[in-house]
Amino acid sequence: MDFRDLFQIRSNTLDPQAGDLLLSEPTMNDLHFGRSVVLLIDHNAVDGTFGIIMNKPLRTRLNEVTEVFDGFDAPLYLGGPVAENQIFFMHTLGDLIPESVKVLEGLYWGGDAEVLNTLIATGIATNDNVRFFIGYSGWESGQLTDELVRNSWAVCRSNAKTLFNTASGQLWKTLVNRLGSEYTMWSRFPRNPEDN
């Protein structure tokens, strides 16, 4: 028996939709997706799935890779392995940034970058209410469904406050613990099993 079979949990039957989170199973040992929390921005049977990893801060700062945001000194996060030469942003500013897409209550995707620059200059947009990402996570039509059948991900729901205010290093475990006692083995599994 493969030890990964120990992590096969069939009670997680949520059908993913925009605004849901994907929590990677604990044995996924991947630079991008190991212990990742992926917020789904869009998910449909025809076009596939588009999301952003929420808990992978980089050592590089935003102002080190672009001048688009007027030298704003903000943390930069790894959003995923697709389009790693592009910067995206999420925020809690709602209608203050036109063309934003509401992902879940109080959390928005993208919008007018010029307006964001103005909000940065006036101090309205801060590191507390805007987050920047390099790249995104994508699945072709049917690909995520296959991965869910293999139990590579658990689907859960959360809120903007948890996503923005929980320390990145604790977010995956915090959300796994909310899934219930069946997931105790997930949360207790060591990041590096060979260290035990």
C-alpha cells in the first residue's frame, strides 16, 4: 500500500466554484502547489479553471520587478506557474477600483490599474487591502475534476478576512483544521517526512 493512500478522504464532496479554495493534499511536493491554498477566480466545464495561490510570499518585493505601481513597496506572492512574467492583484477595496471582479464577499480581482495607482498615491490602497501576485494557476477543462477524483485537493469555503489576515505560513493548516477531524492526518503530516 502506498502511504499516500492514507490521505484519501472521500467526504469532501463540494463542487468547486468561483470563490472556493483548493487545499493541496499534504504529500504534494511541488514548488508551486505544496501546502498551497488556491483561490478559484473562475471555474467552468468549458474553459477550465483559473485561480491564484494565496499563501506563497516571495522574497522579491513588487517595486523590485515593476515600476507600474509607482514604486509601491509591497510584498509579492507567487500566484501560480502560468504567465510568471505578469503581475495580477486582488483587493478589498470593491467599487473604489472600477472593472474589479467580485470573487467572494469583500474580495475582488483586478480592476483599473491607473485608479489603483491613484489610491496608492493617496494612501487609500495599502499592503493591508491590496495583494500582488506573479503568475496564476490554471487547469484545462476536466483537468481539475480528475485531480479532485485522485484526492489531490480538498475544496473548502472561506472569507476575505481569513485569506488576507492569516499568516501565509499558517493559512493551509488553519483551513485544513476547519475541514474536520477526518483531516487530522493531513494537518499533522510533517512537511519533510524524512526529517522524522
